[in-house]
Amino acid sequence: MDSVLDLARWQFGIVTVYHFFFVPLTIGLSFLVALMETLWLTTKREEWLRLTKFFGKLFLINIAMGVVTGIVQEFQFGMNWSDYSRFVGDVFGAPLAIEALLAFFLESTFIGLWIFGWDKLPRGLHAACMWIVHLGTLASSWFILAANSWMQHPVGYVYNPDTGRAELRDFWAVMFNKVQLGTFPHVIGAAYMTGAAFVIGVSAWLYVRGRRDDQRLHRRSIRMGAWVLFGAGIVVAFTGDVQGKIMTDVQPMKMAAAEALWDTSDSCAPFSVFTIGTRDGKEKKWALEVPCVLSFLATGHFDQKVHGINELREQYQQQYGSDPGARYYTPDDYTPIVPVTYWTFRWMMGLGAAGAGGAALILWLTRKGRTPTSRWFAPLAISVPLFVLFANSMGWIFTEMGRQPWVVFGVMTTRNAVSPGVSAGEVWASLLSFSLLYLVLAVVEISLLRRVIRQGPDEFVEPPSPSLRPPADDADRPLTFAY
């Protein structure tokens, strides 16, 4: 691995996948913390306030780490992908600027109010701050996913041959790209799954290892997380089905690669449960298949045609030319790496289903006030966050790798997006530096989370309920600063 293209792709993949460990957890935890505080306000149960403050600490650690890794990710575009940045800058400028100026500042402002406003804001207004933070994470996700969806299905632009750039012509077409309409609810549902699974795992560990008098509190958060995880899993399954049909429409090669479907099936295309192929992924040796299911997943009908890799490759060669800059099998191949696309697609679905199934089992074990006593309850509950977290990562790897050799589908290949003036040695230096930095950040993150989790929720302390109205005898007093 000595070419700039290979190194740049590895670096961007490492940075992006690492950063995305924190993103869905931030979105999911902001929702759950806001919900816990709202439940405390409505039920007056002290357990919900203790859980709000406890998981609020874990949320703040996670979002801080997410911001740091996100900043590093931004450097990638200028360092190794300057030709890509130059080409898409006019299109990406609007959604990413709005994300930074609106969504990110909304989140940061109201996070500050939530942290420092416990004894300064009325209780309802304080809870509203975390709901606004959550809305900010949703808005941030919308604009970022709109930019990514444009890479999957470029719309609302014109190509300027004089400047060699894509120029934005229809902002709303980019914002409401049909890929975006399928991707956004799917990603947000997966984020709710991640946050809920994290709550289950932490609470289950404390349920088993913590104080006996806190088991009722942890059982409550376990069931809350399990309900959210199971419900979000249903949403993810439904939106994933919709997204698969959209993907077949705009990127049929990705669907064909996801199923290792080399030859076009005129009707009743089978779904591959398990396939053994050659090492280069060009042929299959044996497959366990379910008849007609792929046709339904791809088109909504059991008897519809699904295009195979070989036919699509010939079509793309005629449409885009014989030398797109792809470099996987032959210079004129428009096929992604089939083994990677095939297996990440299955790991995404399998791990996601395992997480939702684990939530359903936890709900059954804790039904009607039952106390789980099985030896495998704790390993099951602690494993659920790992299932869901890695399902998210596999989904993003599938989404981006399945688009190859395109960085912008049908418009710009990944080979043509690399910075022309960067050497392999420079990329190696930054790759090793970022990897070392992320290793240090991982140690810091795990240490902080472990310390807070081991301490468990603080004892209940009734917070003040201040009013926004100044007291009648409010005289001029010296200003103070506290943190």
C-alpha cells in the first residue's frame, strides 16, 4: 500500500469510522437524557432525576470527544482531497455552513445553559434546553446527510466546464434529495438504537455490580432503554427497506454488489443468505439463497428483474467511458469490492437485528416487575451496545464502499478526487499521527466513561426551582463568576 490514493482512502476511512462511533451515541443520548428529565418533571420520581444527571455526564463526555474527532475529519478535505473539495465546494458550502452556523451553535449554546442552569433556570425551561440540544443534533444530521446524499445521487447542480466545478442551482433539490429522505430517518433511528443500547449496557452492569438499593433505579432505565431500542429497531428495519429500493433505483450496482449478483435475474431474484466466492470476489462457488426475496427488497415485487454486476458494468462503460479511474480489478471496471460490500451489508443487518432482538428478550425477562436472575442476563445486556455500535459502522462502510469507484456517483471518481500535490510519505505521516492521536483519545474516553460509570448515579438532591422574575429586593450586587 504505497499509492497516495490507497493511503488517503485508508486515512479517511479510519478518521470517519472512528468519528462515527460518537455521532449516533450523541444523538441518541441527547434524546434519552431529555426524556428522562421530562419524566422526572411529570412523575416527580427521584429516580429519573438521578438518571438524568448520571447519563447527562456520560453524554457530555461523548459529545466533547465527538467534536474533537469531527474537527480532525474536516482537515481531510483540504489535506488529501483538494480536487474533490474544489469540485463540490459550491454545492457543499451551503448545507455545511448552515450546519455549523445554525445547528452546531444551537447545540453548544443550549448545552451550556443545561450544564450551568440547574440552579438558575425554571425546571421546565431547563428540560427544554436539552430538547433543543437534541433538535440541534437532528438539524446537524440533516445538513450533513444532505451533503452525503448528494454524493450518492447528485441533483440540483450544473457542471461548469470552464472552472471544472459543480455549481449549485437548486438548494431545495439538494436538501430534499430522495436519497436523503430515505437516509435521514434510517440514520436517526439507528442513533436512537445506539443511545438506548448504551443505557441498557451501563444500567445492566450497575444492576449486577452496583448497590442493592439502586437496583430498582437501574431496572427502570434498562426497561426504558429496551423499549426505545426495540421501537427504533422497527423504524430502522422499515426505513432500511425503503432505502434499499431507492438505492436500487439510483445505484443499482451497489445493490448487485451487496448481493454478489453477477448475472441479471429476469424475474424472482434470490436473496443470498450466505455466499462463498473466489478471493477476488468475481465469481461465486456456493450460495445459500432464498428465492425471490431480493426482487422484493429491490423493487417491492417478487417477480421483478434485478440487474447483475456484469450487465451494469457494460452499461456504465458505454455511458461513462472505458477509463473511469477505477483500480480494483481492471482499469475499466465500475464494480466496487464485492466481498467488502457483500459482508458489510450482512453485518449491518445481522448486528442490528441482534440488538433489537436482545432488547425484546430483555423486555420479556423483566416483564411485570420480574427481576432477571439468569447468569446470561448481564452478558446479553452488556453485549447489546456492541452489536448496535458496530452495526452503525458496518452500515457506513457499506454505504461508502458500495459507491466505489465513484466519490460522486456518475460524476467524479475517487482517483480523480485526490490532492495532486501530496506525496505518499506525507500521507503516511498524517495517517500515523492521526492514528496515534485517536489511540490516545480512545484511552481518555474509556477512562472518563469508566470512572463515571463506576461511581454510578449520585444520591438524590432536590434542585432549586428558581424563577425568571427578579426578587422584589433585588439591589445591585457584585457580579460573580462560578464554574
